[in-house]
Amino acid sequence: MGPRPTESVDLPGYIEHLFAYFGTAALLTLAYPSSPRPRLMSGLIAYAAVLELGQLYIPGRAAQVVDWAASALGVMLGVLAITRLVPARHGPARG
């Protein structure tokens, strides 16, 4: 029997964070090819930290450094994967 709709998949939380942020970073890198990659990575890693710290204010939730670290690793791997496939463009395309 598979997971119920309200449950997460049967992976540890930090693995889910890694995949979620990998996908987000990859899509944002594709969507904004001329954006500086370090700025994109820092913004997503900071966003992951803010979301993780926000859990301190939610009853029954806890901020986990390992979840944030997995998110940050996912961001770096996602940007790196797209960077290897699609080089960054700087400025308007010339043709």
C-alpha cells in the first residue's frame, strides 16, 4: 500500500529537502540564465534558512540544521547540474 495523500514519501526528511531544493534551483537557473549563479545560490540557501528558522515558531515543529544543510546541498547541486548543461548567458543575446 502506498503513502496516504497527507503523508510524505518514505524518504528521510533531509533527502526530501535535497531533492526539493535541487529541483527548485535547477528550474530557477533555467528560468534566469543571465542571473549570476552565486547570487541565485545564496538567495535560495538564505531562503531555506529562513524557512527552517520559521519552524521554531510553529508548535510541534523543530528547526533542523541537517535539513538546512541538505537544502543548501540541493541548491548547489541543482545550479551546478544546469550550469554544466547550459552555460550562463551574460547580457542580451546577439544574433
